[in-house]
Amino acid sequence: MGLELREWAAKWVEGSIISYVRGRTPLNMVVGRIRRALNSYGLRMDEVEALIDTIENSPVYLPSLGKDEKAVRLKPVKEALTSLQGEGRPPIRKPGGEGGC
């Protein structure tokens, strides 16, 4: 997977999470974008967790919110990540229906 595509996916996830914290994007959409970034664009779970930690701890992101308020608003995203970790990656299907389960 190209580095530029992974970087784009990281920015997409980061923006989606920030939009969720601001109340502009629903949680299910953010989780779907994270899932897509993990499964299709080569982003790793530890990279997503690092993005969330950075958003929570850095005053650059959402400066009008305190760290405690950011933690409260990010909790559902963190919980959703926990459930995503249990899913694993879906099997890759080859054209013509071969492969997979």
C-alpha cells in the first residue's frame, strides 16, 4: 500500500474523529471510516489509537475543550475500537468468487 494513501487515510480518520467530537459526524460513520482505513488503506490499529491519544492530549486539537471533556467525548470511539479489534480483518475475496471462507 502506498505511503501517500496511508497518510491520506490517517488524515481522513483524524478529521472524522474530530468531527465526531464536535458533534458533526455520527459515531457509526466514524467507525465505518476507521474500519475502511484498517481494511482497505493499510492503516494499523496502533496508528488509529495514537491519533486518538494525540487528539485527546494535544491542545492544538479542539483547543476550546479541556482534556477531561475530550476524554468523555472520545470514550465511545475508544469503545468502538475495542470491538473492532475483536473483529479481525475480513477474508480477501478474489475476482470470480475464489478464496475467503
